[in-house]
Amino acid sequence: MSQHRQYELVYIVSPDASEQAVADLHTQVEQIVQRFNGTLDKTENWGRRKLAYEIGHAREGTYVIETITGSGEMVKEIDRRLRVTDTIIRHLTVRVDDDLRVAERLRTERKETQARRRTARGLPPEPLPSERRGDRDDNDSDDMGLEGAEGVR
Amino acid sequence: MSGERGGGRGRGKKDDKDKAKGERPRGGFFRRRRVCKFCADKIDYINYKDVRLLSPFIPERGKIQPRRISGTCAKHQRALQTAISRARQLALIPYVTD
């Protein structure tokens, strides 16, 4: 019994590979995903980017990010395939669903607390845009004051 | 003292700041109150692909900035750690620079 989870797959294609080769790799991944009854949710191509360090002899590479929903077996297979593909110089799969869920929960919780506190103070639950900006500016000036104090020392 | 600090967390920011301003050690060393960047900016998920988010925490040598310097809270430092190591694997951030 395999559960479906969301993963993020990032792979770096060698700079020698053509545009066509990158597209082929993408369809390859897509096929594997389909074979395992998964879904390819999103694809992002960052294009050619300089690497922070040399991998093999490559100094740059094409970054492709795919968001996939599927089983662990699917990830295993993709991992295996990418490992044996010569044009791929690096790849990484990260499970993201849990992290995103946590982030989402934190966001809604924060919103709720804010709304509750604001209604308790007799304000509308959502802060007005003008209001928020004023708040920010106030904080900034406060910081400036502190910095000034630092200078005086 | 630690209890005091814990109590101050939920309360207004102003109080804390005033306190920080008030206690200036005789050593002539004034330390500005550090705030966790991720808490302040309300960043829930530290994305490993966002180099611009991570770069302030990676000084020249390429090491991860310790918590005592950056002021990041424990929870976010942990998340930052994983994010940075992932970014390193993907050659977005160097392992070492010299």
C-alpha cells in the first residue's frame, strides 16, 4: 500500500546538453510519473545558472524543478533513472507536503489570532493597508533610534 | 532572568527594546537586541531554493552563521540548517569558499 505524497524534484542538466535534451528528460520524468499513477503538478525551468562550485567539470547547468505527487516507489524509480543518466549532473528529491502543511497551519493560526485580538479591541479583523504601513514605519524609526544610540557610545 | 525573557515574548515589542536600551554593560559594549529574522518577517517555510533568503546567513567563508550572532531562534536555525544543506547539494550555495 503506497501513499501518495508531494515531492519536489530538482535536477541539474549538464551545460553540454541541448534544449531538446532537456525537454526529452522532462518527458522521461513525466512518463515515469504516469506509469506510477502520479501527477506532475508543476514544472519550472530556471534555465542556465552558474554553479556555486564545479561538479565534474561543469561550471554551470540548467536547473529544472518539478513538483510531483506520487508514491515512494515512483521516487525510487526516478532517482534510479536520473542517477544513470549521464547528462544529469546533480539531482535532489525532497518531500514537501508536510512542510507546506505546517506552513499553511501556522499562517492560518496567525491570521486567526490576529483577527481575534483585533475584534477584541473593537477593530475590523483585517488590518487596513494604510494601518499596516504606519506600523512598519514606526518600527523602522525605532530601529534607527537604537542605531543612533549605538553611534553615540 | 531566563524566566523574565520567556515572559516578555508574548508581550509588546516596545518593552523589550526599552529594556535593551536601558541595560548597557559597563564594559562599553552595547549589543543591539537581536531578533529572529524568520519570526519577524513571518516566514513559515524556509525555501532551500531561495538563495536571496539564505545568503544573509552565509558569511564569506561559506559557513553557516551561528545563532549567537545572527539571532535566529532555535526552531528557525534548525530549519535554516536543512535548507542550507539542500541548497549546497544543488550548488546554489558553496560548501567552502577560499
